[in-house]
Amino acid sequence: MKAATVAAVDAVGGVSRASQLLGMGTSALTKYCSTAEEWSKNFIRVDLAVALDRATAHPFISTAISQLVADQAPASVGELTASAVLRLDGVLDEVVRTIAVAIEDGHLDAAERQAVRSRIVPAMLFLARLDAMMAGAC
């Protein structure tokens, strides 16, 4: 949830822009993004999550919630190791392969767009988790 919140905040232009959009202070929003132990149980409210997702091109938080509800929590980056980087390579390669197949005939229909998006969102979530790990918070 934290990584999805970070991804959604980044997608709307950062903490300042997201806080203006949601009508809340940046400090509260930063706590929702923070992976620090003291804020580990502070998550964005559902009404704010929906508003934030509606302001982005991808439903980052809604996707994360769906995965949690389906008891399929997203895979974490875990410790930064060579195998974690290879997992990222695989996720990004899926995006590239799906796009290549979709545009091969010179036409991109609605089903192909959806197939590409279904690969992009998990890749963005993976990258958001990696970014959150590197930054420690939004």
C-alpha cells in the first residue's frame, strides 16, 4: 500500500500537488507514504485513495487494494540483490514484449491497449517499491 501511494503521489506531480488536490497537509500525506517504523500503520484513507487514483492515468492504490483483498499481496523488491534486479528486468521485459506484439501489425486496438496497460501497472508498482526503498519515503 505504501508503494502504491508513493506511485500515485508521484503520478500527480509529487507531495505538494497531491496535497493540494486532496485538500490535506503535506505532512499527513508524507506519513501515508513513509515506510518508517513509526508510520508503518498509517495508510491513506479510502476516500483519499480513490480521489488520488482518479487523478492519475493508472489506478495504483486501487490495484494494490484489489491484490490485498484477493490475498495476492504484490511481490516485494526485498533486499536489493542481483536476483531482485533480474526480477525487475523480467517485469520490464514483459512490458516491452507486450508492446512489440501489440504494434507489430501497425494497429493498436482496445484489447491490445488493455494488454499493454496490464503489464505497465505491475511494472510501475515494482519500480515504485524500488524507488520507495531507495528514498525511504515520498
